[in-house]
Amino acid sequence: MTKQELLGAMNAILNNYLLGMLMTRVTRAENWTSQKEEIASFQGPPPLEKDILTVNVKHIIQGMLNPSSNRILVIEFENVLKRALVSEGHEAILNYCEQSNQFPKYKATPWFQFARIIRNVVSHKTGGILQQWPGDLTKAGVTSVTWRHKTIDIGMVGKEVTATHYDVLKLYSDQLVFAEKELV
């Protein structure tokens, strides 16, 4: 992977997040009334292009038309977007740094451990719960990590770790700036 490929991947990850956010923030509930098809069709890849998978989306359409259900669907979808931004951003940089022998540079950033733990929280088991404190941090005697105004500590094991859209975008911004300016 080249640096340009990393930056392209980082921009694609951000664009996916932003597109999803635009869909939830721009598409009004009443627009769902014009959706007549209750079945979504997905064509198989070659050589299976004649294989069409159909999925009933009636419950999604009905949910989007109901204000209380709409709110839950939107919150859950936006949580998926936050998890993807956090985990995919960290993984893209981590992969590039390992391939280009720049991992020590990434690990030395003041937010690496925070980003790593957040990525673990959203990626493992019940996304959102701090399942365990990293063993290497325990061995080093590190019981908390801080990034900007957020702190995660060992006492939070078994508890939910939350992050706002502002938080995940700021963290992603820090990661993107690092990738652009610090990596070769």
C-alpha cells in the first residue's frame, strides 16, 4: 500500500460516513411514503449475476414513517457509521504503518492508545462495552488513556464507552492529519 492509497482509503472511509449522515439528516420521513417497492433486489456477482437475492424492506419503510421508530432506526444506523469510522480509520493507518515499518511512529502519537481502545470497544463482542483493559497497558502500569477531553480508564471495564459524532470526527481528523503530514 502506498501513502496515496492510504489517503484514498481514509477519504473513502470519511465519505462513507458523511454520505450515511447526509442520508439520515437530509432525507425526511415523508419521503419514505413515495417508496412503493417493499422488496429490495441484489444481483449476484459474476458468474452468479442471474442469482437475485430479494429482501423484504417493508418493516424499514414502516419504521421510517413512524416518528418513534424512525428515531431508533436513525440512531442505530448512525451508531453503525460511528463504529465504521473509528474502526476502519484505525485499521487503515495501522495496516499502512505495519507495511511501511512506521508503526512506532503511529504508536507514539498522543492519541494512539485511545484510538486503539475505542476501536476495540466498537469492534469486539457487544460493540460499545469495554470488554477488557489491554494487557500491554496493564503490564506497563497504564490505567487510563486520554485524548482531548475524553478519558477511558481501567475502571470502565464492563461498562459502555460512548462517543458523539463530534468525538469520532475529531479523532478521525487527528488520524487523517497524522497520515497526511507525519507518514511517508
